[in-house]
Amino acid sequence: MPRLHQYRNRPAHYVLTSIKGAVVTFQLTSDGERKLLAAGVAPASQFPRALLLDLYRTGDAFTGGSGVGEPVPDSLNQLELDFAQDPDSETAFPSCDDCSSVDDVHLSILREQGALAAKLQCAHCRDVTSHTLDTCIPVRLLSLPLLGRLFDVKDVSQKYGSVTRFENLLRTEFESKWEQVRKLRGRSQESLFDTGSRDELNLTTNKK
């Protein structure tokens, strides 16, 4: 499960979580911090993955850049960041189509065999000097309407798997999950989940 941490030398926060067995650090915008604290998530406490997914969806949680500049706490037990019964899968986080990294992911529109294709790429895999790269945008700057307009204007003919999963994340409504956490403030976060294990993403999408 994600865990909220406070910086050692300033009154701000970041998040540590485990994705595919690796500890990943997410930076937070001021709005992201406000949402978590207002929901009753205190520093050093864990919270449902759905909330972090929602903050990622809105651009209020992100990876990459200069990072948080904080070492992983010595007291951190990675097992505490893994929670098999969390109903929202870690695979919902957008990842690089080439290497599966979730760090500093951008949308890349590339020219492939005379047509344009959209894929997600991390800093290591994207080549901004390549003549095949048409467009490159950090995913945290993208909304569903902007993404749709971009694909129409660029006449994108192919979407890689992570792009489709990112679109599904942008369509997801998480407000009920925030409300659930607010109502159970001060109680064990583990009570938010069923005891059965579910491997598939369990999200409620908006009905248009």
C-alpha cells in the first residue's frame, strides 16, 4: 500500500509505494497533499492504492524530474508497501511500453512505417533526438479531452497497450473511494478491503 511521508527539512509530503516489486517515489502537488490530509491520511500512514491512482490521474502525483531528494527510510519494510488484497491493481499505473518502468512516463507519438503510433515511454527509452518522434508530452499534463483531440489532430492510427490503459485510468471515477476513507478516518486502513484477493483492476467508470 502507498505510504505518505513528510520531507525532513520542509513542511511538504511525498509518497512511497511498491510497484512490481520495486519501491517507487511519487511527488505531490500542493493539491495532492491537501486531498490526502483532508481525507485523514496522516504522515507515516498507509492509504488505499485507489487514492494514489486518482492523484496520478489528475496530475497531483507524479514521478521523475529531480525526485524528492530523500533517501528511502531505513525503517521501511517493503512488505508493508505490498498488500495483496488491495482491490485496485498496481498494473493500473501507466508504464513504459518498452521496459515497463513507471518513472517519468511521457506520451510519445512516433512515426512507424509511414503512420503515427502512440505509446508511453520512460526517460530511458524515449529518444527526443529521433527523427521518428513527432510529439512528446508528460502524462501528468494530459486529460482525456486533450488526449482525444491530440489523437484526432495527429491522426494517430495505432495505440500501444499502456496508452489504452492510461485512457481507462483517465475515465475512472474515484470519488467513492475518497468518501470511504473519509468516513473511516481514524480506523484501520485494512478494513477498507475485502479479505479475498483480486488480480484485476476494480474501478468504477463514469457513465456518459
